[in-house]
Amino acid sequence: MTEPGTTQTLPEKTDEPPPDVIDTSKMSTGQRKALEITEAARESGHREVSFVADLFMGRWTPRKLYPYREPDQSERETGDAFLGKLSKFLKENVDPDEIDQTGEISQEILDGLAGLGAFGIKVGRQYGGLGLSQWTYCKASTLIGSYCSNLFAMLSVHQSVGVSQPLILFGTEEQKQKFLPRVAKGEISAFALTEDKVGSDPGRMETRAEPTEDGQHFILNGEKLWCSNGLKAGVIVVTAKTPPKMVKGRQRDQITAFLLDMDTPGIENIHRCHFMGLRALYNGVIRFTDVKVPRENIIEAEGKGLKVALTTLNSGRLSIPAACAGVSKRCLQIAREWSNDRVQWGASIGKHAAIADKIRHIAANIFAMESMVGVTARMVDRDKKADIRLEAAITKLWGTEKTWEIADSTMQIRGGRGYETVQSLKNRGETPYPVERIMRDSRINTVFEGSSEIMRLFIMREALDPHLKVAGAVLNTQLPWSTRIKAAFKSSLFYVRWYPKQWSPFGGEIPEGMSPQLGRQFQYVARTSRRLSRTLFHQMVRVGPALEKKQVLLARIADIGTDLFAISASCVRAQQMLDDKVGDGTVCQLVDDFCAETRLRIEEAFRGIKQNTDDRGYRLTQEVLGGNYQWLENGIVEIQYNNPESVEEPTN
Ligand SMILES: Cc1cc2nc3c(=O)[nH]c(=O)nc-3n(C[C@H](O)[C@H](O)[C@H](O)COP(=O)(O)OP(=O)(O)OC[C@H]3O[C@@H](n4cnc5c(N)ncnc54)[C@H](O)[C@@H]3O)c2cc1C
């Protein structure tokens, strides 16, 4: 028997339900439905499992990551020329503070960006786009993110989740011919999944699309919340429930994704939403009343809408950490300049250890963040069908959380000035570092396109997948005993071979050509991945099916895997910089420092898995939620929040 998840041939495309690897018998109807929908939408059938998936199984496969190669010369030249023009355009034509203050992006800016091709960076040239790589798209995201988060959000929603990415991945030739030239040339697009009751749980979707009698159209009714770009979009992707299908004798909900022209009768933008940051997002609530959508506007197939959304998000969500790298670089520039200039207590503040420590973390984390984005983007470019689910989720999770820490540190380094608005600083004649705006704009990154909590659950679902495939059926009380006994036999055969390997004390092979200094870090990753895989296995055995509920414990495991990928990506990129003689030899010092800190964090997470107060904390929370500690809320002005009166909102 081969180890699960090793090289496999692609299975035939099938409409079969996922295998019974998860016991849903003890779940509430809501939980079961949510799980069934997301399980059915999971991507599967990749040719090869990814580097990170291997790490969670204690397998060391550095060839999947190393060597790190930038795109070929022609792509680099075209990409660099585009990035150069984009940078010049932003500097000369865009005032990010004005956009923040007015909440508007002018038509001149939109036209200028469209003229540069910034709305169709990855769209093929045959459809009117620039036809550039994921790598260049991420570089553009870093560039724009470093300057104006509002513009980044607009362009990213448009290209990462709006119409072009789902069509590049799933569109028919007719759909591509019809829609891609429009969006590549600057017609804004959006993606509408979220509803009042649908945040992280698409099972609760209420927007419905019923087929007409002749089956040629669907009639769409419902309301979508927080649709970014929605107020300016000419075309959007909208998800809706379509008639359920019978699967194994049970009705299973179907979610379908449609392309929708926004001038179709029955569509109304009923509210513009305003936020603490990203004030020019053109985000709104969209109502659909008896909207007639042609069947040919379905993306991929009826019932595949969530799969379209989740697959789109895999590479789509990479633009967010790429932009985060840009924000973090801006923070480093501000922190460096200010820490040198500002003198307190007889020395520049950068000389005080407490401030120096923050700057060290900012610098090292930027390198790791950019490396993770770069490595994962190159995986996409090498093979559009590569399995990058774990790498992309990890990069999004890590990049957004670290950027928030970096923004927070930068604010602390700037002291009171960090809290002051750009306009106020300007009016007092001070350098207008936009730290206050950066903080407001960055906070949402850990929430949208997959919140951190959901990313950790997603990572752990994928990390556990090989075990579920081998042993899931054994624990599934819904299956007949004969099936479970057969599964138990098969799984014991697997674990008898796999488990002893996880105790091997040796490091992993160092790839040829890697410097010994970086190679040692690689060996640490190899050793620690086996410790991680056996820890995960021990927890599965100790906790059993209830492991799924131990989210805090699972988060520690997810975070260890995340940090191991951060070290690995940093090492392969550092090696390339050494080979190319870039960075004046400073790169090894930076990577060494990053790894030293990260190893401490990993040790702490392992300790936390062994010894923690998670269960008692959870019990206490349930008491708090039950109202037993409501006395803690005494002494504040009593306000009734449950019946808000509608009040006129200021525009910003
Ligand atoms: C500025 C902005 C722009 C947006 N743009 C778009 C867009 O263009 N298109 C679109 O469709 N949507 C968009 N969204 C929606 C966004 O993707 C959602 O906010 C996000 O999916 C989270 O949903 P929610 O806010 O309803 O939180 P909920 O799902 O209600 O979650 C609330 C909290 O509980 C946590 N949580 C939820 N479930 C679990 C669980 N099972 N285990 C542990 N923790 C859990 C979450 O992580 C979160 O911390 C946007 C939102 C904002 C604020």
C-alpha cells in the first residue's frame, strides 16, 4: 500500500460525494450541512501533494521548493517594465491620503490604471490582458499595497476573486471571449458570496436561483452583503443556492456561481457600507429581485459554485499577503527613518533595546513574508494546477497577522505621532508618515478572504486529510462494522510502516548547492516536521474524533507547520540571493535571526500542546457567555444595543 497523499494519478472527474472520512452522526443539522457543503467543495485530484502537506506527514521533499527560480528573462523584462510604469503612475497621479479622506477614486485614476493594463495583469494577451505571471501580479500587489490600500483592494478584488480569476480557471471559451476583454480593459468586477447569515459558513446561503420552465435561464432572488467593488462593477460573480440534489438518499444543497451583468433588470445597490479603513472600497449591499440569468452564465457547472469560489481563493488570496509585504516595507522605512531621527533620553530611539527589538522583528518578518509569497507564486506559475492550498492559506494567515503586528509596532515606535492623522501632521509642519491610515487599512486583512480562525481550520483539515483517508472510516460510526474492520486492517498496515519513521533522529538531505548555514536550517525543518507529524498523530489517538473541536490545540499545530514553511521559504530565497550575489551578504544574518526567533516560537507551541489550560478556559467562556459573569459589566453606562435605530451615516 502506498502512503496516502504521495504521488498519485489524477482520478477521473466525478460527481460522486466525498468518501465517508468524517463521522457526522453526532453533529447538529446545521453543522452537518455546513460540513457536507464544504467537504463536497474541497479540491481534490491533484497530481502531487504539496511541500507543506508533506511536512505535516513528516515527509521531507525539498525538491518541491528548491531551487527558487524567478521567472524567465522575458517575463522579468516585461514585468519590470510594467511595474516601473505602474510605480511612476502612482507617484505622479495618486494621492492615497486624498482617496482615504474623500472615500472616492477618481475616474482619471481608474482610466490611467486601465491604460497601463493594471486591470488585466494575469489575463492572457489573446483576451486583451497583459498575460503576466502570478509572480509579477504579486509584485504589483506589493507595489500598490505599499502606497494605497484602497487601490490595492479594488484591483485585487477585481482580479483575484472578481470575474477574471474564476474564468481563467473554470470559464468556457465563450465566457472568456465575452467577459475577459471587458474586465481586462477596466470594466470593474466583483465577487458576491457573503450574506447576512453567511460569513464563514456558506451552508446558510439564502440567495436562490430557480431554473425557468424551459431550463434556459435562472431567476435569482436574494441579498448580498459587503460586496467590494459592487457599487462600481459592470459584471460580478454571484453565488446562489440552486435546486438540491439527492446524494445517498439525502437532499444535498447545491451552490452555483453565475456571471451577472450589473445592468440586468432587478439589481439594486441598496446601501454603501463604510468601514474604519479602506474608505474608498465601493462596498455595498446588493439586492436581486427576479433577476433573469442565462444558463450559459454558470461558471463550471450547476452545484460547483463553492468549489469555484474556494479554488479561486487559493491563488486569489495570495495577493493579500503580497500587498501586506508592501505595507510592511513601508512600515520598515518609517520605523528606520524615525528611529534614527528621534532622540530621547540622550540617544536616538533606535539605540534603545526595546525599540531595536521591534525593528529587528519587522525586518526579519518582511523577508519571510516576501519569500513565502514568492515561493508560492512560483509554484502557481510552474503548474497552474499545482496543489498550493496549504501554502496559500499559510501565507495569507501568516502574512496578514504579522503585518498587523508590524503596523502596531510602527505605531508604537512613532509614539503619539503614530496616532495622529496625516492631515494634522501636515498642518503642524511634521513629516506626514501615514501610520494611522496604515493601521485602519490593515486591520481587515485577517478577516476577509478567509479569517485567521478559518484559515487555521482549513490548514488542519488539509493536514489531517491523509490520516482521515487511512483511518477516518475506522472511527465513522455511520459505516457498517464490516467496512470499519476492513479499514482498521488497512490503516494498521499503513501506520506500522509510517509511525517508526517519524522517530528518525536524522536531519533531512540538504539540497545540492545550498550553503551549509542555510542547510542547517533546512535540516531543522526536516527533523521538526517529523516531531510535528507524530505529535499530530498522538493527539489523534489521545483525543479521537473530538480533536476537531480542540481548535486552540489544533491552532498550535497549524502554527508550527506555518512557521516551518516560513523558515523553508526564507532559506530557498536566501540561497537564490546568495547565488545571484544580491543583498551584500546580509541575507544570511537576516535569515539566521528569523530562524532563531521562530524556533523559540515553535518550541513554545510544542510546550503548549503538552501542557495548557485550554479546556478550563473553554468552560469558563461558556459560563461567561451564559451570563454568570455579567457582574463584570457593572459600572458602565447602560446601553441597549439590540434594537439599533437607523441613523443617517456620515459619508466618511
Ligand atoms: C471590508 C470588507 C470587504 C469584504 N468584501 C467582500 C466581498 O467582496 N465579497 C464577499 O462575498 N464578502 C466580502 N466580505 C465578507 C468577508 O469575507 C467576511 O467578513 C468574512 O468571510 C467573515 O465573515 P463574517 O464577517 O460574517 O464573520 P463570521 O463568519 O460571522 O465570523 C465571526 C468570527 O467568528 C469566527 N468563526 C466563524 N466560524 C468559525 C469556526 N467554525 N470556528 C472558529 N471561529 C469561527 C471568524 O473567524 C470571525 O472571527 C467583506 C467584508 C468586509 C468587512
